[in-house]
Amino acid sequence: MRRSITPVVLGTVLGTGAAFGTALPAFAQASDGEWQLDLEATAAGAIIDEETPLAPAASVIGGARATVTRSDTFENGLTLTWRGDVRLERDAPSRPSFAGVLGLCPASDAACPRVASGAGFLSPISPATGLAAGGGVLDKEGSATIEAASVAVTGPWGEGVFGLDSGAAARLDARAPTVLNRVSAFSPGLDPTGLGVTRARNDVTGSSLKATYMSPRWIGFRVGASYTPEANQKTADFDPDFEAAGYASAKLENVWEGGVSFARQFAEQDLRVRAAVTYSSADSKSGLAAFGQYEAWGAGVELEHDGWTGGVRWLSSNNAWESGSADYEAWEAGLVRTVGEWRLGIEGGWAKDRLTGIEGASWLVGAGYKLSDNVDIGAGFTSAEADIPVLLSPSVSHRNASNDGLVIELTVRN
């Protein structure tokens, strides 16, 4: 076992605001908005026990974010909102935007996951996660991503959004709480273990160009739907268009996402409830017979009471696979206690991917402290394990990989 000391180092970002024209002759403008710039940056350090070179822990990771917004309200009651959001991030080099290779099972062997193509056989990539079981370990030095570049119109009928943004399923989602800000055991922003495989967020489009409608909330309920012509725009946390030589991607298009959310505050019981059911479907334009219609269902629930917050989220996806059963399923759960400026809790996740043959679980226990409105600090112990496919001729075996260790996180915002 090799012990690696992993400093999670932060980059810095300079926010740049673009000037959008907001003159709308058809409407009388009741109030002029102002551009607002929000900056946030996270740095952390970790000591990780790295068990295998097939799943390397991070050496240098971190990120910073700049968000620019402006809202203008008109005399007819409509509000026009512009939003731009960019992020610089370097996650585990082997897992950029959650994508990557976990396993040593080449497509050239019939016992390994593979897709037939005119040029031979390729390793399939799960559209739900961006993970593959064969190929070389990635080494990505970081990237800049556009998280949002959109315009929204809000009125009594609800909200319409057009541009680069998250879809309706992701926006309406109910989810488990996390202990820290960016480092997490599931659907992670930053994963120092490099071995997390749990992603229960029902989102296969990232920030790809889309049109979204969100209804007002009626007696606690809110519905929404999105249409994305092509899933090709990655975020810092997910890459829907990850591909490289030797890999086969579903290349999703005509993506429909929707959800129903319920939120209610029960004042007498000091209880807040939030629940959601989400759905997404898409076509595959890969041209490979193995890929077809994509479909995924998700559900989640959050509860808050007397300083306690708990939640569970679930996702089931067919991985757009036409050649038999190759589902991806993931569960996430968390429990957090807030006492004054302290935040203490535990979180964990489990996932199994029948397309790639990868199964894993991860967890984190820790605490955070709010030093001020602008500074948070936290620490925890995180662990991730995964059974990854390894070719041991003439058959495929699974190797249990395990990375765990301590992590400290610092977040600063303006």
C-alpha cells in the first residue's frame, strides 16, 4: 500500500461580467437592475491511502467560481434575469468532471464490456456517469467550464429559461445533505479519493443549450420540463460528451427532462419536507447498434427538524443500452446536525453499473464551522471502495480498490 499526501490546492478566478442589452421597447421598465458578481473559491488538503495505480488519488485539485447576474422588473410584472457562471477546477486528474476509466478490461477481449464498430471493438462509456472499464487511466490537468449562460423570464405563470443551464430534473431534485461544501462522498464536486462511483443526480445534459419551463409552486407542488437538442456541454461535475480514441459514447440528443417537486413547511411541528420525482429520456446518435433510447428515473426526499437535516436520493438508468440489461443504479444518503456555527454529519453512497461492471460505495464523516459570512472551514475522514473489472485471461475478475484518508476544506466567498 502506498501512502500519498494529497494537497487539494485552489485556483483563483477573476470574474468578468459581460454587458447584455436590456432595453425592451415593448415593455415599460419599472426598475433597473444592477449587475451582481459572486465569487467563491475552495481549497483543501488530504492525506489519502492509495491502494492501486488503477484508481489513483488526487495530487492537486481545487476550484473557483464566478457568477454574474442581473434582474430587471417591468411594469407588467415580468422579471428578466441574465445569468453567467464560470468555474475553474482541477479535480482528481484521473477523474475530470467525474468521467474516467476504472478497470483494466480492454475491449479487444470478448470477456470485457465492449461495443462492435466498423473499426473493431470499443469500450462503452456509461452515459449516466461518464465511466468506462477499459483503457488507459486519464491524466487531466484541469479545465474551465461554463456552468450557465442563460436568460430567464419570470411571471405569474412561472419561469422560462433559455441558454446554457441545468435541466428541470436537476433543478427540481431533492437530495441528501452534504457535510462539506465541495468535497463529497457522492455526486462530488471534488473527490480526493479519485474512486467515487456514486452519482444519483438525474442529469445527462450538464449545461448544454436547452429550453426550460418551471411552473409556480401550487399548494407545495412545482413541475418543470426541459428540452436539450444535444448533450455536449460539460460542467465541472459532469461531462455528457466525454469520449476518446478506443471508447464508445451514446452521444445523446433530443433530451427531455422533467420533474415534480413538493416542498412544505410545517411550522407547528418545526418540520420542513421536500420530495421530488424526476425523469429523463433521450435518443442516441452514436450510430452504434448497441446504443438506443436512454431512460432514467430519479427520486429523493429531504427532511429538516430541530437542527437536523436528512435526505435520500435514488437514480436508475438504462445506460441507453439496447443489447440486454446494463442498468446503472445509485443511492445517496446523508444526515447533518447544525449547532450554532457548527455543521456535523455523515454521508454515503452506493452504485452498481452493469454496463461497465463497476460497483462501489463511499462515505464521509466530518464537521464544518462557519468562521464568518465569507469563510467556512471543515474537516472529515473519507473512504471509497470499488470492485473494478480486471482481465485475468481467459476470464474477467474484479479487484477491490480502496482509497481513504483525512481531508480539510476551506471555502472563501465575497
